Amino acid sequence: MAKIEKIEFRMVNLDPMVVRTDAIQSFVRQETPMVTITDADGAVGTGYSYTIGTGGASVMRMLIDHFAPLLLGRDADRIEAIWHELEFATHATTIGAITSIALAAVDTALWDLRAKKQGMPLWKLAGGARDRCKLYTTEGGWLHIETQALVEDALEAKAKGFTGSKIKIGKPHVAEDLRRLRAVRDAVGDDYEIMTDCNQAFTVDEAIRRAERLADLDLAWIEEPLPADDIEGHVRLSNATSIPVAVGESLYSIRHFREYMQRGACSIIQVDVGRIGGVTPWLKVAHAAEAFDMPVCPHFLMELQVSLTCAVQKGKYVEYIPQLNEVTTSRLEIRDGHAIAPSEPGLGIAWDWDALRRRSVGEFTTEVTARSI
């Protein structure tokens, strides 16, 4: 048993690599809570999660003030026990984003540490279903982008071997969305996937109306059409359209996913490791999706999600949105339009520590040991 002896915390602010807008917001900053855990053997694991610009300070206080004292002295390999004990200790703030994002940073650090100690890449340790998976791009499909630019980006992605492109929808009138999507479909042909993302912008009736107008475009899915807590609305929409309904990036509990799947409220599972609480609950959701024969197409964090998508049987797509280039020396390997699972032990992310230190917020950069508490 190797006990946790030291924990380092930092929050790193990252600017989007391109302008990112959708139907309800603009992605102005990625706040990146990071946790580095060292055990008594000297083994080190680093994990992280994210916000899109708000709440990072609250996540860091949860980590430093509430999680750190409970982690020191624990056996780092008892990941399942640690996850549940941290969740229970903060049960007054669950189920919710702040606790889940904090849990994700700790949990991914523990999985990184375990994988490194065992000399295995995460995708093998977590299941090893395949060594690559399909890749689609979102970076050229933001809502503010003009139609011709959407077309050009989709054609370029197709030429590179990508499987599909995601286009944000939610223009004031469905006719605008339809024109943009039809232009892309006419350009790329029928053998290229077009995903759409509404970012929770619609009412049930409006979502049903828009889905009906878009049905003949043969869309791969319609993502987050309604507020994430409106399960009944998703049931109505799923029953009203042939377009697959995708949910998951704004769900924070495995039980929420269970209810969506049981009630037929979705058909694509987009569980986000940074929001569900880490690798531990992510794998549970993915295995539940297999029981319902639903593909897992996780949201964001491609540098980490590639390993998880490759780990499980129903893993299908990785979403191409690079965000860590300025603070890592590794890059997602892309071959023939597929994301290749990292071969290095651990998460497969090589951090540039000098770059991280330059971008760290001083208030939340701290080291905790048994002697410091």
C-alpha cells in the first residue's frame, strides 16, 4: 500500500484556440483545475477538469479546503472507495457541477498514477476495446461562422479523413439553420456525417418543429436540444423525430444517465469525464450504455476522452476540439481520420510544466502535505 503523501493544486486559465459561439453563449475561457498526487513510492499522477469560464474558484476551494484533508494518507490505489467517500463528504453540494468537476480532477489524477505504476496506458487499463476511434470536428462549425466557411471546413475535414463535422444550430429562425446545413450536405455528399448541437436552446415544441424541418438532411444526431434536466421533454422529442437525440455533457450523475436511457429519452450518450466526476463514473455510464446498445460519443477534452472512448465497447467518436496545445508537448495522434489511443503509461498527456506555471493563478497554486494541515 502506497499512501498519498503530497498533493499539488493549481488552476490554469486557457484561451480558446478559435472563437467559439453557440446558441446561448460564447466560450471565453477554459478554467482548468489541476491536481497532482504523489504517493509514498514517489509515483506521481496528474489529473484535471475544466469550466468554460465560471466556477473555477469554487472548484479550487472545494479541492483545497475539503478534499485535500480527506486524501492525505489514503491508499492511492483505492480509487473506487476514495471517489465515494469524497462524494459523500460533500453530499450537501451534490448532484452538481462544482462537486463533480472537483471530483474529476482528483479521480483522473488517481487513474493516471495507477496506470503509470502499472506501466499501462489508460485505454488498456480501463478496458482496451480498441486502439483507435472515429474522429469528427467541431472547430469549424460554430454558430457565428458564415455558411461558405462552414462548407469549406467540412470539405477540408472530409479530405483529411474525418468522419463528420458538427454544426451549431439555434439561429433565430429554423430556415437559417436549414440553409446552412443544406449547403454543407450538398457540398460533402451523403457519405459524410453532419452532427448538430443546440446547446439547450429550445423549448420542446420548438425542438420538435426544428427536427421535423431538418429530418431529410440525414443528420447523425441533434445534441442537447432542450435543458438537460427536462427528461420528459426529451422523451417527447425522441418519440417525435427519427433524428438520434444526443445528451450527456450537462449531466452530473450516473443516475441521470440511467433515467435518460431507461425512458428512451436519448439514443447517443455524450458523457463528459470532466463533468461526470472522472474516469470512475465515466466507465459506469459507458458500460450502462452498452446494455442499452447506445453509442458513446463523449463531449470535449479530446486529449483525455480518446483513451476512454477506446477503452469501452460502445465508444464510437472523439470530438476534435484542441485546447491543451499551449500547455502540453504531446498531441492527439490522427491517422486516416481516426484518433489513435496514446501508447505511453497513464493518461498519455505530456504536460509542459513551465507553460503551466506561467498560466497558473497564484491564489490557487498550493502544495499540501500531512505536515501542512
